[in-house]
Amino acid sequence: MSGGALATALAIASGLVGSVQVAVMSRLGERIGVLEALGFATLLTAVLALVALVLVRRSAAGYVRAVHQPWWMLLGGVMGLLIIFTITYAGPRIGTAATVAESALNVSCAGATPLALVNCLNFGNPEHPEVMWQLSEAIDGMSQACEALAIPVIGGNVSLYDESGGRDIDPTPVVAVVGLIGRIVRKPPVPGWRPGDSLILLGPPAGGLAGSRWARAVAGCTGGVLAPVDLVVHRELCRFVRELVAREAGDDDPLRLVHGLHDIADGGLGVALAECARTARTGAEVDGVAGHEGLFAELPPRVLVATPLPDELMRLATEAGLGARVFGIAGGERLVVRGLVDLGLDELDSASGGIAAALEVRPLI
């Protein structure tokens, strides 16, 4: 048999075996659960591989020697399994919880108390075990976030069997949170700042680029492990921001502590800075942003605050147990993130494709 014919035969055989494997795993997943099926298949594969190697080499000496190696040399395989399990298990649950958390923070940044949530869960064919698992995990993630943030789900719908190009769509949970604003005697702070304001970042450190707009649009990557959201910390962040805004908008004698604020969500810190600069028609100089990750990470949710009284705001954040740091000052006609971005306001305005495109006018160093 020629090399070409052999390659063709192997390709056909691989396709047939792959189809059978998918069908068998799907049926097994239906009967014992998707995660259990994956675990069983992994264990069985490992055992068969060990047996095959012993039969081929006619010796188990290598395995005997493995037992006597330092313990840390054996962690590679364990860590590999943990990484695979984390990627498989954590995505839909963390992603949906983060979606709820971001929506609650949006409402809180307007000075409103989140009262209720509605949802639309868009998924592929639930007869496929992996899709049914995604749907189940998304519901669990939404439930955990809503319980932690005290937001009841009052309605929603599902759109199942959604496909694109003949394949199941990616899990797409959509939520809307409604809130109630109390007494208002003046306009609440909006995204922006005034010349001389200190810029403070509230919340945990950036947690990676997985799931971000930058990863999708620039790197073409839709995978990775999402940064988890500490819902206890997030609940306190929402409360803290909500009370700050309520004081500014509702008190007869406000502290004048906040000139502007912006939740960090789609596009990360970079897009939030650009939107604030455009709204205020004032630039800013920022330092201490750790490369692409610091500029474009979207999780966990955080808040950018512009204040004329940074010491007082830092004191209040510390008392609330929140992470906070001063990382820039507003002023001038350029948005400068040291070592990463240096753009004029006119470039932010005129860049084709909007703010995200403007941030790519200068190569990132």
C-alpha cells in the first residue's frame, strides 16, 4: 500500500472511530453524568496505557523507579489534570456569576440598590450532554451570585437548540438588573474627572485576559480560565460605591468626595480610562498598569473613581476592607498610561472603530 493510500485509510478510520467515541461518551454521560463520564474515561485510558507499555517493554521497572522519585516530580500529571478539570468545570459557572456581579455593580455605580434580576439563557442543544452541563452550571452560577448579592430572580426565559454554522453556540447567559435610587437633589457622578483629580482603582487586582474583549478581538482567543469573582468582596464593593454615589447625589451637604466614576467591564481599564477622558475632555497620566493584562482584563469587576480627596477616599475604602490604590492624576490633553499608551483626545475621538481601536493606534510596548 502506498503512503498516500495508507494516510487516506488512517484518516477514514480515525473519523469513524471519532464518531463512535462521541456517540459512546454521549450515551455514557446521559447515564452517569458528564463529569463522571470524563473522569471514568480518563482513568480507563491511563490504566490501558500503563498495561500497554508493560506488555510492549515486557517490564514494569520504569514504574517501580517512579515510586522512588521525589514527590514533587510526580505533581506534573496531577497539576495537568487539575488544569483540565478547572477549564472544563469552571467556565460557565464563573462566567454567569461574573455577569450577574457586573450587572449589580452597574446599578450600584448609579447609586441604586439592586432589587431584582431577569434573565435570558441562550444555549445550544440540551440533548447534547456537554450543553446540558453548561446550562446547569450557568444556572448554579447565577444562583450563587444572586444569593450572595441578595438579588431575587423574578423572571426570565431560555432559548435552546441555538446553532451557528452547524455547531452549538457558546453559552450566552444574558441578565438585566433593576435597582432603586433613593433621594436625589443633584446629578449623580458620571464617568469622567476634573483636572487635578486623583484616580483610584477600587477592588481586587486584575485577574487575567480570559474572556475579555482584547482576547477575542485582538488575540482571537475565546478559551482560557476565567478569574473567579469573590462574591463577598463584590457585595461590599457594590455597597461602598452605592453609598458614595448616594451621598453625592442625595445629601444636602455632600462630602464632594467623588467627581466621577466608571465600572471596569467591557474592554477593561483601558476602555474605561478612554471613555472618561472623552467625556471630561481632559486627559490623564496613569502609572503602575501591568501590561496588556492590567490594561484590558475585565475580571474581577472593579471601579475607577476620580476624587479631589484621595486620602479620605482611601481611608474609607480601607475601613470597608476593600483593595484600593491611587494610580494616576487627571489633567492635560493626552491619555498617558506609562509604557503602554500615549494618545491625544482628538485621536480618541476620531479613531475609526471607536475607543477600542484608538487604544491600538500606538503599538503596546
